[in-house]
Amino acid sequence: MVLEEISTSLIMWFSYALIPCLLIDAVAVLPAPQNLSVQSTNMKHVLTWSPVVVPEEIIHYSVEYQGEYESLYMSHIWIPSSWCSPTAGPECDITDDITATVPYNLRVRATLGSQTSAWSTLKQPFNRNSTILTPPEMEVTQDGFHLVIKLEDLGPQFEYFVAYWRKESGAEEHVKMVRNGGVPVHLETMEPGSAFCVKAQTFVKAIGRHSAFSQAECVKVQGETLPLALALFAFVGFMLILVVVPLSVWKMGRLLRHACCPVVVLPDTLKITSSPQKLISCRREEVEVCAMAGLSSKELLGVFI
């Protein structure tokens, strides 16, 4: 009787000692990932966790999620993540998995060969309406007299409100909606010497939220210095043409006239130095001589010619 009890005790002791060893050999247990959290900025959602460390081994992870419908009506169904089943790093971009503005459950487990860890679940369900929206980056330039803005492209879910105003006291602020980022958009035609300021914010219709406005950026259009200089130069040139061309024509005419019809100068001997009245008082017999003497210079010239 005593021997039978001893043998029974030994058998039970060996059973309790061997069963855990057999279980450990069959399925080696890995530590589960810890510290699950979601970092979400501008509708980009990344699930992160603390890595499981096994010396000289590479650990892979599997990520699964449940939407609101699954968690309410089919709690046993979990959907593998599109990009992270499996993944080698301690993070997973779940942006493409989060397609609705509802709470999502998320869980992760580690894998090493045939060994798997227990699932670690995110403590609080994640909703994409908690994403952090930041002001968009923007580039404000001028193209001639045109005010142009180019906004950061944050994806198809984003729209942008752009506010712009003339940089002066009491100026009215204008707001324009821009539906796509990454392309230049004309805002205003500016006057020479004027300055305009611009700021922008994002809006996500899917979650009904908008970011804060960015810091205002201002640009100034230079005055029409070059056009005025060109206009002045053109005016001076026109006035020079008005003066030089007629003067040149007159000068050329004189040169041609002197070349074709030179002026003949009377010799000194043919010039009349005495008064014509003295010549008329000659004697009758000298009338002919006096008549000849009374001829004018032009008549004398005609005689010689």
C-alpha cells in the first residue's frame, strides 16, 4: 500500500515536471511588443511599439486592425494590415487601413521562425479625427505684376484656404479656396510699387477640421523704373529726330543748290562805288556813256553772261 502511494506520487511529480518542458519545446513563447501608440499628423497614421529583442535574431511583427463594424458585430475578426504583415521594423504605416472616421482597434505580435508572441492591443481605439493638422508650407512669388502662390501637396484629402491682402492700413482681406497643392495659383494682379501679404491653412473635409494659418509672407512689386526710363529715352529720341531730320534736309538742300548753281561774285571793277545821281548829271553827248554807267549791277552781270 505504501509502495503504491509512493509510485503514484512519483508518477505525478514526473508528469508535472515534464509537461511544461514539452510545452516550451513545442511552442517557444516570445515577449509581446509593448508601448503601442499611434502618431498621426496631417492624416498620416503610424503605429509604433517597443521592439522585442532576441540576441542575434531578427524579429518580425504582424499588425491587425478592427473597424467599428467588426468590433461591434464580429469581434473575433481581425484584418491584417496592408503593408505590415509582416514587417521587420517596430512601426507600421496604417494610413491606407484607416479609411473611415470611426474608432479602430489595433494589435501587434512578434514572430521568430515558428515562435510567436501574444497579441498586444492598443489601449484606446484610434480615430483619425484626432490627427494633428499643421499649416501648409507655401512659396509666394511674383510673376511680373501677378501674385502667385504654390502650396505644399499634402494629399487628395486636403483643401486650402488662402488669405491675401494689400499691405496697408485698413486693407480688405480676400480669401480663395485652392483644391490642389503642388501647382502655382494666381491670386491677384498687383499695381507697380504695391505690396501684398499671403497666409494659408489646410482643411480636411473627411474630418471637418482645419489647421491654423501659416505665418504671413509678403512680396512687393517694384515701381516702373525701367518703363519710365524707356519712355523718357523714346521721347528724347523722338525730339532729336524732329530737330535733326529737318536740319539735315535743309543742309543737304543748300549743298545741292550750291553744287548745281554756284553764286557768281562781281569783280571789284564792275561794282558801282559812286552815287547814281552823279552819273545822271553828265552832258547830253555823254548820255550813252552815262546810261551805261547807270546800269545796275544785275544788268551788268546780264551783259557779261
